[in-house]
Amino acid sequence: MKELLLDNISDNFVFDKNENFFINNFDGEKDIKITLNEDVESSLSMLSLSGFKGNINIKINKNSRLEIYYADFAKNLSKTNVSVSLEEGAKVIFHLASLTEDNSNKSFTVSVDHDAINTYSLIDNYGVVKGNGKLVFDGTSYIKNGSAKSKTRQSAKIMVFDEKSIGIAKPVLKIDENDIEASHGAVVGKISDEHLFYLMSRGLSEEKAKTLITYGYLKPIMNGFDENVQKTIEQLIEGRM
Amino acid sequence: MSTLVIKDLCAEVEGKPILKGVNLTLSKGETVALLGPNGHGKSTLLNVLMGHPKYKVTKGEVLLDGKNILEMSTDERSKLGLFLGMQNPSEVPGVINSDFLRAAINEHSEKPVSTYQFYKLLDSATKEVKMPFDLATRGLNEGFSGGEKKRNEILQLLLLNPEIAFLDEIDSGLDVDALQIVADVICKLEDKGMGFLVISHYARLYDLIKPTRAVVMINGRIAVDAGPEVAQRIDKQGYEWIKTELGIEVAKEEKDMNTVSIGSCAVKESIK
């Protein structure tokens, strides 16, 4: 995995060959533009620790595929707008895991424009909100007229920890074409009492049980990172719980 | 020797009383069969003993060696030596079975077990319950069959080695071979002196684990506390004799739905 510095990303960063990128400290205020040339398969993994604010515009050209892993463990604010446009045969898969703590306010908007036929998008957002925190997942998958045989799924899941925690999930579909597949799902809820009871009945304290459940919930994001970064994420989850 | 004493225990769920004054004593080294018709409070009793948040204790006390466990959290009760083998163990997505088992073992040990020690323990326990080792590396009960979930409960029983174990229909969902495996483990632990309170609707499990006593729960109370032969009698005769011999009216399981429903049954009901 090739490490990039956020500061070094130019106004229009071009992925022209199959390569996997990792941005540590995906933090600060910035707008980014990324283009995938034709027939390129890449991944982009980002770890945010203090918070990112800005727009990420991604254009994926013909028959290219981009998989994004966005791990957000920022302490305070994150306000990220991702817009993706897909050319013929292009695919985007977007994974997000956000741990939103007390007094922090975060929003992630992930929208995909299906501009041509045979395109694919999967948006898979997971979040945990604690204390007074607020987390919003939204975004629109737009399958335009003429984009037949396209598929999209928008999924948003938020686990709220406390009475005051706010989780909002608004996955939207906009469809102007027949012969497509589209689905969306949203879940906002607290940790199941049954799950907690089960773990606690084996001697785990409430804290420990919650940590284990949260860890399990956010863990799928790990797949996008190298082992040493996985360790960092593991420690972040344990430390923040 | 650990003794569990339940005194006049009353508990309700969502405002509805279920346990109405349970008195029962159980010592380490005993295996007590807990019988009774559906809906009379058997599972509620086991869940209350373990501190399930859904149930509210309204009266009474439960002492384990003189300590009132009702004031303790569920994890404290576990650390004190109580264990509940669940009727429907939860599937907890994302939580890896072995991570969970290791965390549980650590809570019960003075110092954390090493990775090597843990795998040795896990390896021998999975062999004993004849559970494929890869089940230990999957999500906790995630996608497990009914029988695999029950074996996973018995695996945890083996690893945590409690003083007294409550088993809630541990035999449901098990085929004949699996039932034998589970019964063998229980018998081995009985020999080591573990205490058991076991709910089952089938005499087959009781035949294998040989209870020392049988108690029958009727209307939220222990109505019969007698020798193990009671389990055989109930298997053959049902619960009718309790009414005729002991003069206890056995309340029918309450149904929320109206007995008159659509179709032919409703026609018959209305003709009557």
C-alpha cells in the first residue's frame, strides 16, 4: 500500500494504474479531486484522527473500479462531502466507520451519480455515537436516464450509546431509468439488551462488553488497512470506549 | 461448599407478575431437575437469578453463601460462580467467538491467560464438545445451527467452570449424538462437584444426567420438591396428578389472542 500525504495531493489527483493508496492523518480543511483513468482498479484508505472538513470529488472513468475505506476516529468535527460520478462499467465501493464521541458533531454525505450504463455503487456506512455526539449519514444514489443495467445500494447503520446521542441516517435513491437494481437501508438503534446480558453473564463488565460489541461493529473497516494500521485502529477503539 | 438459597422470590416482567414467592435451596454437588408446564416461570427464574434486565424483582432474596446476589450486576454474579446456559443464545454479529471466550476466561482468572494457554484450553474444550475448532474463530453464534449454539454454551460452561450452573433447555435442538456429548460433559462436571439446576421438557436428558432431586414449578411457585422419580412420572403422566393429588389448580398459559378466531372454529365457538 502506497502512503500519500494529504498536503501533497494536487488539485486533480489522477490514478492511472492499479495501485492501493493510504492516507494517514486525513485531517484538516481541504477540497480534493480524484480521477481514475480508464481500466484502473485501485483502493484508497483514509484514517482520520482530528477531523476532516471538505469536498471529495471523484470521477471514475470507463471500466474502472475504486474501493474506499474511510476510518473516522476524529475527536471533534468531521464534515465530509463525497460525490462520485461513474462512467460506463465503472464501480465504486465505499466503506465508512465513524466513532462519534461526546460533544462532537459529524456528517458524512456520500452521493453517487450513475452517468452511464452498467455502473455499480455500494455505500456501506457504520457509525457509533456516544454521549452528546451527533452523527449524520446521508447521500443520494442517482441513476440517470440512459444508465440501464446499473446497480446501487445505500446502507447506513448507527448504534447510539446514550439517551442524548443523536444518529440520523438518510440514504436516498433517485432513479430515472428502468432495468436497474437499487436498494437502501437505514438502522439507528442502541446496543441490544440481550447481547449485553449474554456477554455480561459470562463475567464481562458492561464497559468491556460494549467495547467488544463496538469493536465487532466497526471492525469490517479493518480490511482496508495494513496490519500496523489495524493495530492503531484497534487501540483507538479500545481507548475511546 | 456453595449453597444457593432462594427465599420468597417474586418477579415481574413489564408489570406482569411471573414469580410469586419461589423458595428453593440448591447446593453444590446437587443436580436439580426444574420441571413445570410452559409459562409457569421456569425460564424466568433462571433469568432472574442471572440478573436479566427485562425482569424486575419485587420481593425476596437470593443468597449465595450468605451474600445477596440480587444486589449484584450480572457480571459480578458470573464471577461469583454462577452460569446460565441459555435457551436461545444471542447471535452477536462481529464479536469473534474466541475473542469473547478469552475475555470471559480472563474475567475469571487472577491474571490474563497467555495466547498459548488460551488455545490449549480452547483446543481441549472444543474436542470435548466435539465442536469444529473453526466455530471458535467465527462470529459469536453467528449463523450457528441450533445444535451448534447449544454446544457453544456447553463449551463456555467447561471453560468458565462455575460453582453452580443453570441450564435452560440445553437439550432442545440437539440430535441424539449431540445430546449424549452434552450429557457426558454435564456428568463429568457433576462428578467434580458442580451444582446444576436444569430445565428440560424431556426425560431423555434427565435419564442421562441423573438428577438428585426434582422440583416442579406451578403458578410461579415451587409446588413439588421431591426425589428424581418425579421427572419420570411427569414424563409419563403429565401434570394432571398435581391437581388431583395436591389440590393445586394449574393455571393455563395465558394467551393474548381471543380464543374465537375466523373460520370453522369461530363458527363452532359461536354455536356453543
